[in-house]
Amino acid sequence: MNFSVRFAAAVVSDPPFGLQVLFAGGLALEPAGVAEAVRSHHPAMAEAIVELVPAAGESAVNQVSGGGPVAALLGLVSWGPHVVKLVACDAAMPYGPVETCVVPAMLPPDLKQEALRHGSHALLYYAGFEPDPIEKYVALAAVAAAVSRFGGLVILNEDARAAVPAFDLIPEEDEDILGTLHGLPIPYLWGGFVKLDVGDPDRPWARTFANARLGLPDLAYHLSSHAETGRVFQLFAGMLGYLKQMREEFTAGDTIDLGDGPKLRLRLPTELEWYLDSDGPMLVVEPQE
């Protein structure tokens, strides 16, 4: 079976899970180099099948980024139950999703500007057989980290409105990259963490996006100041990690006792809090009066 047929047969999961990589300059993904980078990442990936071919004919017609440029390269990376489709374009990604992810991201200012001026990009889609959503993202991020060795600046999760430095996910020598990826806080890349200025620049809201695809609620908190950002990120990471690990649920009206401060209560957004709209459940976290 030739590559085009196998590429078309690799069905993207429903709902689709994807990550995007922004590269500093022109596309520099060389098949042998990408294969070596993938296979050297982790013993579990040592026998990965890595195929990367120039895009040609109808197989590339619809593999574009939201009305963006036509693909230059198509790829399939598979190991165990995982299959990752790769669509690489030798041009910048459309500005809309880049702006949505990069502008609010907590990135170093210089890196943020480089990302906004990026020269090429790759789209990664999960097309394997693993049912667990976190495992899908771990597989995608492992491939994203491998291709980021070739000029990667930032890794995006467009659905979660998240952007993280590519160098954060490129493993050090002898690092267990799959272990590292499994240990990432959910709001870091899988679920996103965004601050919203909705009227008072000194008191933004912090909220997550796209947690519904993980079987989790989105969370929101009205910060008392920007100084609370790190604490609320850790709060959300702890709450979502607990729900994922324990397979429990939070509902409106629940209270949370952290033991070292006032209790927290959970409520639904009001009709006036339109900026907290979510594709799934959304819970506002606030101190209990």
C-alpha cells in the first residue's frame, strides 16, 4: 500500500486532537533526521516507523491550516497504538490562531515576538488507537518535541489557546521524555491557561479552555491582582490533576478546603460572565464568604 493511501487511511480521532509547531525560518524537516530524532526520544519509540514525503497531488489538497498555505510535506509517525499525522507548510501559519495562542501566553517577550514572526509550521493530528485523551496528547507532544529540534520555536495547542516554548519539551540527554510529558500539569498545554482583561486591567480573570475533551470541567477565577497568577495556575493544576487521577467530579455548590487558607466554593458562571463560555462544563472558583 503506497504512502498516499496509508496517509488517507489514518483517520484523525473524533474529536480531533492536535498540536502545532512554529519554526523560526523555512521548513527544514529532513526525513532521516526526523526519524532519528523520534526514535532517540525514548526506548518505547526506538522502533517507530517514521515516513516523511513531499506533498503532491490530491493527498495534500485539504491538509492545510484553516485556509492557510498548502502542505509541503506529509508524514506518518507510528509506534505501539499511536499514529501521528504530520502536515508541514513552508510558510507561516494563519495569523488568527497564532495570535489567539501566542499573544496571551506566558512566554519570554523575545520568544513571543519570534513566534509571531515565524517562517514555517507543522500541524500534528492524532490518528492512532489510544482512547485516553492525555495519552493522545503525550504522543503528539513527543513528536512535536522531536520535530522542534529543527528550528522549533513554540508548540501550540490551538483548541486550548495554549503556547509553550519548544525548548521546554526537547529532552535533555537521558531524560525520560514520556515521563516528563505525563507529568505536565493539565493547564500547561493540554487544557490551556489564559488571563482575560474584561474591564479592570489590574484584576483579570484566569480561565482554562478545552478541558471538555479531557472529560474535565473548565475552571475560572477572578484574580485579585496579577501577582495571583502563579498561585491560581497551581490551584487549577491540582484540582484538574485530582479529578483526572481519582476519576471524581466537581459540581456547582461544592466547597474545597485546601487546609492553608479560606475554603473555596464552586459556582456556575452568571449570564453576565459571557467571557466564561465553554464547550463543556465551566466552574467558577472563588473564596467562600
